[in-house]
Amino acid sequence: MTSERIGILHPGEMGAFLAASALKSGHHVYWASEGRSANTQHRAAKLGLVDAETVAHLCAECSFLVSICPPHAAEAVANQVAAAGFTGLYLDANAISPQRAVRMSQAMTPAGITFVDGGIIGGVTQEPGRTTLYLSGPRVDEVAACFSAGALMTRVLGTTVGQASAVKMCFSAYNKGSVALLAAILGTAESLGVRHELYRLWRRDEADFPDQVAARVCRSAPRAWRYSGEMEEIATTFREAGIPGDFHTAAAVIYRRLAPFKGSTEVTLEQVLAALLAPDAETDTGSTI
Amino acid sequence: MTSERIGILHPGEMGAFLAASALKSGHHVYWASEGRSANTQHRAAKLGLVDAETVAHLCAECSFLVSICPPHAAEAVANQVAAAGFTGLYLDANAISPQRAVRMSQAMTPAGITFVDGGIIGGVTQEPGRTTLYLSGPRVDEVAACFSAGALMTRVLGTTVGQASAVKMCFSAYNKGSVALLAAILGTAESLGVRHELYRLWRRDEADFPDQVAARVCRSAPRAWRYSGEMEEIATTFREAGIPGDFHTAAAVIYRRLAPFKGSTEVTLEQVLAALLAPDAETDTGSTI
């Protein structure tokens, strides 16, 4: 196996996890420090990534680029790479709709870029088998081979761009969508003064269901800031497939209201309910109620 | 205990279940046949309900009326009763928003009607403890006493109109809302060609989850025609409580697409997916996609 020069755009927590897997698989991993935060700087230094400084240098240096960023930034990152004249292998590993992945592929391919669709299911972990990078598109086995060591697993879904993103969207649609629905129900029940009566009913069917619900909702709060964009992508995915997208439009509003918990280590249900029922005007932009 | 004269508007399946409980509790139960279907006629005759023929006669004959009808008809039934000059006890046992129950109470009280809020959780059953009539409002113990025998349980939530409906809405919000969400996900995954890959992921966490999901979705299809109105009421409940209502706006669309399965005894997942992805234009009115 030849050693590839792989550029990571950008080594956030998940980006650093992919970088670590590529390093363990015997590749050289680069990043571009320009405009990045001190946290990102710190993560890149700790891993020993090579700093190409600018995205333009990264594009010149590497034959394979990996985009791992919030969903709303995915196209801007791709445009920056295309504008720099990159003509190698490009993996978009973001939580975007499959239809958006197809459009990005259609825009990048004429510029000589080989677009591969990716979707990550699971979180940053040291435990093998917990987190999988789904892949679909051209030269997909080559991409999978770059992440053959470390805790990250890969799963190849064939050569059609969009399949990896479709799996990611459909899995998150329930995983994160049902938590948002439960949060919305708790907020409504609290507002109407029937939360404990609802718990009583839930307990009849499953004794610890109220506790499970509270735990799931509270656990989601510190990560809610990055879920809202993903919910918007799921809403788009559903609509373009001919299914109502409003479940996840509502889920996006719920997660936006919980966005202020970013960085919190312990969140109580009372705090969550307060944020749901009296959201900051600022975090509630785009509200559909 | 005195024997009351109770009128049921109208003895559909659930109405007949309430009527049976009232009869068993030692009361006289009336209905009004004018404009009702042959099925309703049959149910009333089988139970031995007394036919007052018209709603006006029913209002004159009875001191206690029970409204049990689809949510969108609840206010029309109440208006008909008020227009007939009824001045007794009125139980609305329908799946309506608590805010609507409060508005109905505010409209009926000045006309001398005692409005009691009700919500039924569970289905028609012979097994005691499976189905409960939640009650809140004035003279609520008197209402509960009318249903003291038979399989139907009652639970009194105090004297505030809206509490019973609030519990019903919040419970259905997850019970029926999550099934609609799962149906939407299956439809999207099928449309994108990743349903079996999604099943594979779901199985990793819980071996029989895909089978459970398919069973829940298929079981809901024959009843979907009467769920869509309830979903709209839940959406209103959420919005008026300051929480996004779009989860259930989408759920209403899903159930409208499944409405053609009314009366079906066995529905396959393939049939459900086809109905979700190629809905009849007629059943899809009010679609939000």
C-alpha cells in the first residue's frame, strides 16, 4: 500500500478522529491552520498533523481531501477546494442530504474532482465497532483503505453518490428526531401542568420510560447546537423523497432552543424545560411556530 | 345512586363502549338515530339503547350528554346541543386540544351547560384496566360515577377543564406521533433505496426493531383515517403551549395518506410504502410538503 497525503478540512473532534485513523493506517495527514480556532490548533498539534497553513496549499499538497464540518458549511468548503484548482479525491463526510451530495458531485466532477459521498454513524470513540464511516461513490475502496486501522470502521455501499448520506439521514431521523419529539412533548406537558400524569401513564407500559426520556433529552442538550443543521438536512431529504419534512423542521427548532447548552457538562431536565418554554429570541430564529 | 338518563352522541365503536359501561352502571342510555349510519343503528340496537330519534329530543330527554366523535366534529356537536336549549351536564370525551376544550366550556357555560372535559386513553376492550376515561371539570365525580362498572376505568384530574384533554394529547403525541415518524422514515429510506441498510443498523442496537417498526406501522394503517384529525389537534396543542407543532402536522399528512386502508383487515408493509410514496391526490389534501 502506498502512503497517501490526506488533507482534513477541518480537524474538529470528528475530523481529528478521522485523521487519527488515517495516521494509524500509515498515511500522512495535513491540515490548514488559517482562520481555525485555538482548540482545532491544539487537536492538530497533539496528533502531529502537518500544517499546510492555507486551504490553497493543502489542495496543492494532498491527493485526497476529507471535508468534515457542520452541514451548512459543506458546500462552502467544497467551493473553496474547487476554486483552489484541486483535482484529486474528495470525501464529503458531512451530515447532508443525499440530494445535496449528488448536486455537489455534479458540480465538482466537471472540474476534475472525484467526489465520494460519506456519512458517519456514531461518535468519537476508542472502542472499535461503535462508529462507522459509510461510503458510496467512485474509487470508494481506495477511500475505505485510507481508514483501515483504528477504532473507526468503514462500510462501502457501492458506487452511487448519495447512498451513504441517505443511510446517515434516515438513521439520524429516528435517533435524533425521536429525542426532539420527546423534548417537545415534555415541554408541552410541563406548560399544561400534566407532566407527572403523563409519566404515570408512560410508567404503566414501561416502568423506567420517564427516566429514560429525561436522560436522553438531557444528554442531547450539550450537542444540540450541532444537531439543528442536521435536522434541516433531514427535512430536505424527506421532502425531496416525497415525504413530509416537518417532523425535522420542528426538531431543528427544538435543538436550536437547546443550543445555549453547548459546552455544559451536566444539564438538568428543569433547565431543558425552561429553555424550551422561554427560548432566547436569538436562538429561536427560524422558528416555525 | 339514582339512575341517570344519559344520551350518547354518537354510538360509534368507542361511543358504544361508553354506553355499555353506563348501562352496566345502572343508567338509562339514549341515542338519536336521525342521520346516523346503519352500523351505528346496529350497534345501538344490539346494546338496547333507547332511540330519542333527534338530537333535540335527546337534549330534552337526558340530563347528561356524552359527545364522542371525530375531533373535527366536536364543536359542531356541542353547538347543536347548545342550540337545542340543553342545560344539563355535558361531557366532551373527544381527542381535542385542551385549549379548544376551554373555549368550548367558555361558550357553553353561559348557556347553562355544565361542561366536563374528557379524554380516553386505550381502545375498545373487554379487559379491565386497559382503557381509561380521564376527566376534569365541574361535577366530575358525578360523571365518573356514571361509568363505574364494566371494563372502562375512570381517572379524575380535578376541576380544571383542559387537564384531561392535555393528558390525552401528550400521550398520543408520542404513541401515535412516533409511529408516523417511523412510517415517514421507512417511506424515505425506501424511496432512496436504503431501507435494508437502515434495518441492518437498527438491528445492531435491537435485533427485532425493524420487525417491531413494520408491525406498528402496518397496525396503524386501518385506523389512520381517524388519527389525522387527532394529529392536527396535537399540533394546535403544542403551538398554543409555545412548542413547535410541525411534528404532528407531518404526522397528520402521513395518516391521511394511509386513510384508504380504513376497513382493511391485513395491511402489508409494501402496501403502506406504496401509499406513502404515491398518495392519492384526494387523500393528500392539506399536505405540507
